[in-house]
Amino acid sequence: MTGWLFGPRCAVLAPLGEILVRAYSLAILPYLIFEVIGVFGGLRRESLLLLVRNGGLAILCMMLIGAASVVLLPLMLPPLLSSPLFDPALLESLPAPSLLDTFLPSNIFAALAAGNVPAVIIFSTLIGIILQSMKNRQPILDLVSPLRRLFTEILGIVAKKIAPFGVFAFTATAIGSSGGGDLQRLLGLAAMMFTAFVVVGLVILPGVILSLTRYTPGQIWRVVRDPLVLVLTTGNILLALPVFLESLKKVLIEEDGEESGGKGDFAAIEAVAPICLTMLGIGRIVVLVFIPFAAWFHDSPMSTAQILDLLPAAVASSAAGNQTAILQALPRAGLPANLISIYLVNTQWIFRFSDPLSLLGMTVIAFVLYGSMTGRLRFHPMRAVAFLLVAAGVSTALGLFFYSALATTLTGSSHSRELILSRRSLLDLPAPTLLSASAVSPPSIVTLKAIKARGVLRAGVRPDTAPWVYRNAENELVGFDIDLLKAYAASLGVSLEIVEGDDSTLLTWLIEARIDCAAGGIHGTGIPSGGTPQTITYAQATLAVVVSDGMLREFQKSLDPREPATLRIAYRGPWIISSELKRGIDLRLGAGSNERKISFNRIVENSEFLDRPGTKFSALLNSAEAGAAFAVLNPQTTMLPIFGKDLSSDVVLLFSTQDRDLLEYTTDWIHEGDNLDLLEQLRNHWILFKPVPEA
């Protein structure tokens, strides 16, 4: 309610959410160390060997089923006809994680400082196993036990005292900064979790028990009935643990005791149950589907290969909790870390799906483990085939249903596009006078003194260059450069006239002194110094390319320098390309090696690229800032920051004069402290599209 009522103003609550994340992060690793050491150190040797020998394969199978769900469930998400707004994180080049460094660091204290959860888990497990083998281990266990209780209590305090405020802050800020399209996309997460619960929980997991053992559906139901109801109503799987063990003991020992001949060792199940229900539960792994969902939500969908690349480390990290795993995975996937807020806001209903899955997964492990000890294992191939067919049919039906429903629901919804087109001027200054090309001023002297005497600053702009210059939904000419020109004219004490024109027309008007200056996301890379026009730099842009969605896969394949390819790069305007920039692009794209050719082709209007993006041009060279906006406004395209931060260009104002007074005044004006703040405000407003601050 607060988010809906106060909207973007809820951003002031964001620090409360950050406090929750930091408090949780401070306590979780110590808790994990003592919990894992205590659990493994307290096992009897026979139980440990039994667990490793008979339960290891069952646990691995549950993890593989969960991992397969994470890979397959995103297939039900329809493609979004929108692209992400510019985010500096898109330019970050993250190194590929080293599995050796992840799981076996050279320094455990460095791993703790870096939040390397997999390394902490492995280290603690090894310590616990070594402790288990010691003859006189009880004094150490007595020391570990109160520490386990201490950090459990700390996490409890975080959950009870801090979490309500943190979740409130996350909820308010998430809803306050979300449009209807964002809230509709959350249905995708609900659809995937529901499908996982039905297919995995109600079909596959019972099918594993009935296909591998001689237990009956009735016995399975009597074990899961009471704890399942408890988990669904409370959302806390630990509360259901005693009930689950009691139900399991009743079925496996009391009902099955005579036939098993007392061969089963229920202590092994009692030891593994807490671990599988908390750290290694299949539900925890299935929740990792949030990572590809977050990428889809952020308009940066992950490929199956990308999901598979992230999955091993994420699965290992999930032993410490899904929040930890997701916090680590989001930056590795090139996604903003603040997407964790979507997970935190929705944890209560997510747990209603994931915790029952973990309970059902532990049921499978218990039945298979106990059955292996009592001779109750028996493979039923016909049952296995039948359950596989049912699972395939149910998953296909649900997948097609939700795919169609989501596609229909999300049709026409693009929060990013709406945000760009609804943007208005940040500055409370008089609107400029717009002239047609036929009404452009006659030639006139361009000096600082002449402009002030005339009382008018004549500016030409390149249209259709969002976020620098473009027309919003109300057909107003807006953008970074329009606001910059308004502030500049105000500093001169004159009014502002603006006329639109393409690059060649603007250059002609500058040379003929029909306009004083030109703007519109103009790159000064290829402009020779010392002549007309003169350039004044006011921003830096990072170069990227825009690619047609229909050619995206082919273009990405062509980026492999080992592949022979001919890349036709289009660029708009005469000034973005220079010989030095061409060499930089050639070097990064591997021109001249293995029959790779790169050509650069100038276009006058963006429509030339949009009309024939695949047949004529491979990509459109643009800045990442403008390319992101271009892709949002033209949903059939995608911006790819293939150069990272390596290639940049000056964004400049062009002047038709060499008047030293005017050029020095403009340079000094741009670099004044107040105007540097103005440039930062314009960047936040027009490039990052941050919420408009309240007056």
C-alpha cells in the first residue's frame, strides 16, 4: 500500500532494506560454519559411512532433478518485446569464476572475507568429518553446541526484529518504482514455482519412490500428510521436522518392521534429514530459477548455456540459503544486485512452494535409503516409464498454458518504453522556440557579443537520438541535450531557438553561420581539430552496437574470432568514426584473421538500419547510452556492449565559430561546479532514467 501511495518517494526507505541484507550476511557464515561442523561431528561413524554410501546417490539425484528444473522452467517465459534501459553494470566485464578458487581457496579467512560460501561449506564439512573420527570429540562438540545456538539466536533476532522493517522497505521501494508491466511479470515467477511443485513434487518425486521401492502410495501419504500441511500453513520447514521424523519412524519401523527384520538404521535418516531439509533440500535448488527469472524480468534473458554455467556455484551456495546464492549469482550474470529485492519481497509465498518440495525430496531420500538397508528396493520399469510420460505431459500442458497466458498478459506492456516516452524536461526554464528547416535563420555573425546582442541562441539538433534528443509521447522535443541547451541559453541571458536537421544539413548550417551551435548526441571522434565546426566536450559515451533480434544469434556467433565472417557495421553521422576507432574495432573483432572482414557503412537515418537490419547491415554502431534507448524504442533490436568499457567517444557541442570568447565561456560554463552537478542530474534523468526527485 505504501509503495502504491507514495511511488518513487519510497526510495528513501531503501537503506532499511540494505540493513537487512548486511545483518543477514554478517551472521550467516559463522552460523554455517558451526552448524555444519556440529552436524557432521556429531554423527556416529557407522551412520556417516551409511549416509555416504547409500544416501549420497539419492541426494545427488534430488539435486540433479532440482537443477534440471532450473534449466527447463524458464522455457515457459515468453520473449519480452522490450530491452533494458542503460545501466553502467552492463559495461562491466566480469572474469569467469575459477572452480578451484571457488571450492578450494588457499586461505579460508580470505574466503570468509569474500563471502565464498562454497569454500566455507567444504571447509566446515571436512572439519566436521575429522571431528567425527576423533575418539575424544565430545568436549569440542560441547564447545560448538552453544555457538550453534548463539548464531541461531542471532539469525532469529534478525528475522524477528530487523526483517519486518527490511521487507517493508523492499516491498515499498519495489512497488513504488515498478509499473504495471513489472508487476505483471512477477506472474512468471509464480507460474514457474507452481509448475515445479506440481510436476516435481506431485509427479516425479512420488514416482521415484514407487518406481524404485516396494512401498505403497498409502505409506508415502501417511508420512507426508501432517508435515506437509504444517509446512504449507506456516511456511517454516524446521517446524515440520519433528512431525516428519515421527511420521517416518511410524511407517518405516512400526509398519515395516517385521518385513525388514530390524535391519534398518533409522539414525542415519535422523542425521541426514536436517541437512537435506535445510542445506541440501531440492526446494532450495528449484528456487534458483529466480536467477533466470530475474534476468528475464530485467529484459536480459539468459540462454540455457548461461544458466548451466552459473548453476554449479549457485547450487553449492544454496546450502547457505537462497538469498546468499542469489546475491552471489546476480553480479556474475551481469545483473544489478538490487534485483534481490524482488526475491525478498516474495519469499513468503515462494517458501510455500519450495519447502514442500524439500520435504517431498527428503521423503524420497528416506524411503530409498531405508529401503536399501531393508531389502525393499526393487526397480519397476513400467512404473518409471508411466511416471515419465505423465511428467512430460503435465509439464508440457502447464508450460504451454502459462506461456500463452503470460504472452497475452504482457502484450503491449513495456515499462521501459513508457518511462522514456513519458519523460519531460528536468529544468523549470522557458521552452525553446521550434523552427522548421525552411525558417532557419539567415547567416549571421557568431560571437559571444553578437549572440547576447541578438538575444537568441540559434541551435540545431539531430532528431531521433534518444536519450539526447527525441520526441516524447506528447510530441515535445526533449532530451539531455535539449535541457543542456536551455540551461546554456539561460546562462547567456538569451532565449533559445531550435531547428532540427540531419548531420549534413547541420554541418552546412554551421559552416554558413545559420546556427550558432549543434547538438544531439554528436560524437566528436572523427572531427578534425582547428577548423569549422569547433567542438566542446560535455560528456563521455561508451561505444556499443545495436543488433536486430532476428540476427542476434548469428551476430554473437560471428564475434568468435576463429569463425570466418563478414561484418557490416552501420554508423550514423560523419563524426563518430575515426581511423583510430576503426583500428580499435578491427582489433577487438579480429579483422584480418581467418577470413574475417569488417566494413563500415554510413547511414543518414536510423530507418536505413531498421528497414534492412539483417540483409544489409550486421549491426549499428552507437553509444551504449543511446543504443539502450534505441533498443527500447525499437523492440525488434538489442543493444550489445561488446566492447565493454574499452572504446569511448566524446559527446560534443559543435560551434560555427572560432570566437575565442564564446568558446572559452562555454568551456568554463560546462566545468563550473554547479554545472557539473547539473550534468550529473541530467545523466540521472535522461540516461539512467532515475525517478524524478520531488520538489
